[in-house]
Amino acid sequence: MTDIDRRNPYIILGLPFGSNEEEARAGFAKARRRLRRDPDAQYTTEDLTWALHQIEQLITHPELAIDVYRVPADPGAIESDARGVFHPAPHPVARTTDTESAEEWEQLRAAALSNAVRRVLTERLEASAQYIPYQ
Amino acid sequence: MVGSAYRFAGLRKRVGVVVRVSPKPMVVFGSGKARTVSNSRLGKAEIVLDLSSVPSELFRLQTVAERSESWASGLAGWLEDQGTESSQLDSQSDRRLYARSAIAAGRVDMAKDSGLSQEEILWLQMHSAMSYGDSDVAVEKALALPPDRFPDKVAVLARALSVGDYSLTGDEADLLDGWPSSMTGVLALRMAAALPIDENRWDVVCQELGLSPEDDETFWLHALAAGESSVEESSEKAARIFESVASGNRPAASGQHSEPVSLEEKAIAARKGYIALLAPNEALDLWRSARRALDDLVDDFQVELTEAESDLPDELVARVNPDSLPQHALESLNHTWEIARRRYERGVEGEWGSTAADFHYAALTALRKGDISRAGDLEDSNGVLEAVVASFEEQQLVGKALDDPTTWSVLVDLIGPEDIPGQSEHAGPWYLSRGIAQLLDWDWSEARDLARESLRNSNDEAVRDEALNLLAFADYQEGNYEPAMVALERALEGDYTAALQANAGIVAEHMDPDRAAYHLGQLATEAPNNDLRLAAVRRAFHIWTSNRQAWEEEEEEDGESFELPGGLIDAIRGLAVQDIELEDFRDMLRLLANFDREWLADESHTSASPHVTSVERRVFVAKASADPADYIEAIASGLKRNSDLEWLAAERDSVVNGLRSLIFKDPENVGPAVYAFTAVDIGLPMDPFDLVVLTGGAVISISRSLASEEQIPAERVVELFEQARSSVGDLSDDERNAAEEIINIAGNSLAMAIAAGHEEQLRQGLQAFERLTSQLNGIPMRRINWTEVTKALRPIHDMASESISELDRAKSYSSATELTQAIDNVAEGFNKLRRYATNPRSFFS
């Protein structure tokens, strides 16, 4: 088995597995610039051309991807959606209501209680075949 | 009958209730008017409500009064006209019926004249109201009754509770205490009464209802009833229940779960500090009915929409899902913070505006570049930014900056990687992300090191699996297949992922075909879609078959059976009944026909396939069957219907070439020739040259076999040979030369078989002749009835004639002088036999 057999078109273009055609072309251009700067790089322009062609083929024939090692195998493992100061969460617009909401919360609680009681009563009493006069 | 309703004919049909029969029938019509009618008219009327079986006249009237308000009005007038007084009513039941009728007729004042007590009047009013469906009045009357009497009021209250928003006050609840829990409705009322009021009563009711105090549903009801107090909300159980309800799921209690939790319950659970998952219509409902409460939840980041909203007001979307709001809507709402945030995330360079949001994000942009000069403009709600600034000043990550993963890449790039934080849940993903970046930068060694750091710093399975995948790729790139495989197999422990499995197949390909086939077989069985499964099967098959010969050449030479690994077979079987493309189906069945014949031969195994009626299924199931003739017939049938099927033509060519090869390789083995003969005999469509060659080969093999057994070839063999021979002239020059040679050999073989078969027949004919003539020995010639003898020898004569004819035809197939001479010799023998059979006397003379 030679190194050529292990060539991975995505890795050669510096792209994660599954990149689209546009990303592949951008990766190709970036890798070419790198080759110009670094003549001793482990890949050649022929490798880059091969990789771009391979990715284009994989896009039209995804079943061929069975032969391509996937890095990452699970993009979700590295695509951090963690929010923080440098990746702030969207801002809700400022509220236009006042903050005196206790009365509304009490109404919601009473309604929630009423709904929950009725649900439990209905299920329990129907399950035990109890009651329901005046059908 | 008094009380029954009749339909009277007339100019228009009217329904009325008979309220009196003597001295003249009186009828109250639906209009409410009472009229007398003649007996004859009543007799002709049609009964529409027959209450004749009801013994009490008053009860009958009450019944019809409660059925119709207009009748009730009419009956009231009639009752008033009667001037009935309690003294005229014979019994308590009559009084009750009279009062109930009066109540039904809307004349409570008359009911009070019935002589019943005030409580009984209330009781009757309660039942009357329920019969009308008026729960409010029914409850009012029920609660006015004495607590310790009239038990059926409990059922009335329970019913009212179940159909309305009614709830009991404490005093009202007390009236239930005297009643047994076995009574209908008591438990329901007790439960409702206990919830908001009394902890002790609640426990009792839970027990009576079979609700365990430990049940999640019980806990949730209790939490709702307790409001802001009395429930332990910090426990693990409370967290689980609140989270479940907030996301719209029932508390995981026993019993039925047909009805989901209500919006109000979701809101209350979210208020406890959990994310409420709201459908857009639910968000809109809260927005309209409890906007301040919704705003509270939004401000605490406790609302998420379950799906993209379509018609919600922009103001609401800007509150609950500002990320989805289009730019123009943000500008219309002057939502400066979200506008600035989006600009910051896009990395737009240039001057910022003058709002507080602009100042903040301009300062944040500067901070990202290591410029802390604008730190005073930052809105720092939780102290993280202060820690970031301090980290820059101290040249190491400090304080809350360590807990915010978004600060790392910024700070490490500026400060240096030697201070990478370790003890954090974010460390593993962070190392992993950087490791992959190194891999994409073609630095396998650095990628491997970072993958190991990620493994050291993470317990998260997804992160660890990805780190192992990264580690494996780095090893794979350097040709270290065994450690790469070990890493991947570790990653595959636990949760399955198709991508890892595919990677394992790729690495295993470099190790041994069985291992690769195992991993790809796993992928083919468990991959999330049929496309990937099919690709895995094809890849596994290719790897396994192309490598097997190189790896196990000796075994191949030994001629041992060629079997696919079990996992791969299972995967192919599964795909064969999936909804896959016909072409893929064909490939799977072709594999099964070659490597899993017994399973495929059972037609029931593939009867669930969408391609159950396809030519493919018929052909490959036949191929898998024990009789190759079935396979040949299936191909012939398919090609006769559609000669353009390339795959089927390829199957046919494979069969023809295979048979031809086998026949000419070993003509003494008659098996292939029999199937070749079958193919020709049933008219398997094929190339004319193939037809001539296959027929010739079959004739050679079959003739040689028959000749050795001294059997005469069947007439069909001769016919097909002659057809083939006559077709030779239609072939191209090159084909004709090759075909003529085969046909010559076949002709000689056939002639030889015919000669051999007839030689044996001649021997038998002579024996039969001798047996017959021996019986004539010792009999004087003149006493023999030669006419009868000649008659007895007739079959021998006919057989000889037929053989002479066939041998004469056989001579035309022979191109060898010696063979022709041999045929002539046999024919001469038959000639002699025929002469003796024709004239037996000459034999004795």
C-alpha cells in the first residue's frame, strides 16, 4: 500500500469531510498559495487537482464516499455552539411591559392547577370505572 | 294515555301531550296551548312518545315537561288550572312528582304548594337543573342543601366539577367529610377540595385515589397547589419533573397519558428555572393572555420555540426568537443590540454607531484583537469580560474567563498555547478542534498529540470518539494500521456511528479482507440509509473478493467453498427486501444467488420486496434453485419478453460461455451438455454462432455418452444438430470456419452414436430372430406355416428397415471414411436380417 492509496481529497485541500463544491474550490486556491510559499510541502499541484476532482465527483456520486476516511466523523463533536462573551447569544428586544407580573403568574398557576386536576381526575376516575352520573 | 305525546293530522301535523282524558281529552301542544280534542281524533293520532308503561300520571307529565320548554309552559298553565293542592295528592311520591313537574314547568311557587319541605324543593330543583344541563344552578342548589343529607348532591357536584371551572371553597369542601369515599364522586370532590387548601386532606385523598405521594404526577399537582412555597424544588426529582413539564411532556407518573400538559403548566414549570418549549401558537397565546409573565420568562432566557414561526408579530419574534428576525424588521423595531451583534458576528470592519450596543460591540471587537483600551465601554453583566481583560494584563487565563469557552481561542492565540486550560468540560472539545485544524494543515504529528490531549481532558463520548478517530487517521496516514484500527474499534464501542464504521472499513482494508468485510458488513447492516448500506456492501464485496485470492491462494487452489462473511450476508439479505432501486436490487440478488443460494431459493424470503414481480427476482431466485434448467428458462422467458435487458443478456452470455467452456473442457461430463441442450431446446435467445457452437458441443458430449452406452440418440438431438448444421452457412466467414469444425466433430460423434446404438439393436434383433427360428428346429419344412412365421417376424423386419434408414441418414453426418464403413457394416447386417425376416424359408434353406 502506497501513500497515494491513502490520499484523502478533503485533507489535501484542508477541508472537513463533506465540504461543498464552493468550499472545495476555496480550499484548492488556498492550498495552491501554500504550495507556492512552501515548495517542500508534502503535496503537489497534481495532488491538489486530483483532490478537487475527487471532491467534485463525491458531490455528484456520494456513494463513492465509502472509500474516503471521514474527518471529522461527527461534526457535532467539534462544532461548538457554546455561547459566551465572544460569541454572544441573540438579544431579545427590550420588554415593553412592566415587571409587576405577580397577578398574571397567580392566574397562570390557578389555571395550570385546574388543568392538571381535571386531567388527573378524568384519567383516574375513568380508569377505575367510577362515577359520571348525568351522562 | 295521559302523558304520552301524539302526532295529530290536520292542515299541518302537530305534536301534543295528552294531559287529561275525561270528560274530554285535553292536549297541550308544542305551542304551549291546551286544547280539547275529540276521542275519534285522538284515536287517529300517531303516538310519538309512549309513556303508557310509566305508572304515575304526574311522573309522565314531569317527563314531557322536562323534554320541552313549550310543553312545560303549557303544562304549567294546565297545572294551575287544575288548582291542585297538597291535600289532593295521595302520597309523598305523588307530591314529589307534582313538585318536579311544577319545577319543570317553571312554577316553583306551585311546587312549594305541594306540601314538600323547602329542602326537598331545593333537592328537586338541583336535579331538574342537572337534567337541563345547568351546572351553575345545580351546584347552587346542592350547596344550599344540608351537609349531612341528600347524598346524591355529591354526584351532582362531581359532575359539575368535571364539566366546568368550578372549584370548592373550604367551607364547601367540609360538607364532604361526612360521606364515605366509596360514594360516587366523593373522591373527586375531595381531591379538588384538598389541593389548594389542606395538606393533610391532600394526603388522604391521594391514598384513596391510588395516587402515590411519590408519583411524579402527584408531586407536580402538589407543587402547583403549593404555589411559591411548601414544595422542595431543589431536589433531583423536582428538576426532572419541572424540566419535563416545561418541555411539554407529562410528569413520568403511572396511569394514562393521553392528555398533554397545558400551556399554563409549561409556563409554571419554566418559571421554576427550566426552558419552556413553546409551539408558535402557544407563544402567541401567552403573548396575548399573559404578556408580562412571558416577558419574565424571556428575560430569564427560559423560552424556546419548537419550530420556526410564520405569522407571529415581529414584536413577539423579537422577544422569543430574535435570531430569526429579518434585518429590516430589526431596523423597524430599532433593535440596536441585535443589529450590532449581527454586525460583530459577521466581522464587519468600519466605524460603529453611537448607541450603547455599538459601543459595546466596538469594544468587544477591539478586545478580540487584544486591545483593552476600550474596556470601559463593555457591558459586562457577569464579570467574564473583566476576567478577560485581567487575563490579558496577567498574560494567563484567570477567573471567569476559564469558564467561558469562547474566550479560549482568542486568549490562547494572543497569550500562547502553553497556558491552555485543562480542568474544564470545554477543554476536550477545544483540543479536539485544534487537533483537527492541525490535521487539515497536514501536520499528523501535532494532530495526534492534540487528539491525545482531548482524550485526557474529556469524558464526553462524542468528543472522545472523534478524538480517537483523529488519532486513528494520523496513524493511518503514516501506515500504522494496527494502532489506527485499535483506536477506531475503541471509538465504535458504545454509540454506533456510520462514519466511524466506514473509517474502520477503510483502515481494515489494509489489514485483511475478513476484518474489512466485518466492519463494512456492520456498516451495511446499521447505516442510517440504504445508499450507504449498498455502498458498504459493494465495497466490502470488492475488498473481500479482490483480496481473498491473494491472501488465501492456497485455499482457492484447494477448491474450498467460497463464502462471504456472515455479517455481510445478513446485510445483503436485509437490503434485498428494502425499497431500493431496481438496479441495486439486482446487484443484491446476484450476490445472494452466488453466495446465499439456499436462502434466496425460498421465494418467501424476498416476497416483501417492492420488486417482487420483477424479472430480476424470477431469474436470480431460479438461479439459486437446485435445478439450473429453471435458471435457463427464467433467462429465456425474460429475454423473449424484452431482448433489450443488458444485464439479462449478460447473464445469458455468462451461462452460454460457462456451458461451452465446461463442455469442451470435459466432453465426457454430460451434465453441462444436458443444460446446454435444454437452453437450445427451449429457444434461449442467443447469438447464432453461440447457438451453433453450443449445439455442436452438446451433441458431441451427449453422443459420446450415448455411444459408450450403445444407446441411440433421441430424434430431438438429431433435429437440433441438423438445425445447427443448416445455420452454419449464415455465419460470417471466420465464424463459419470455426463452426464447421465443431459441426463436423459433432456430426461424426452423432453418427458414431447412431451406429453404436443400432449395432446393439442389430444384435438384439438377431437374438430375437434366432429365438423365434429355434422353435422351428426339428419340424419338417413342409409342415411349417411360413405365412404365420413371416407374420411373427414382421416387427423385426420393420425395425431393420427403420434402422437402415437411420443409418443411411447417419452416413450423411460422417466425414470419416472408417466411420462410414462401420455404418455400412451395421447397415449390411440389418439388410441381411430384413431379408431373413421377409423370407424366413431362405434362412433354413
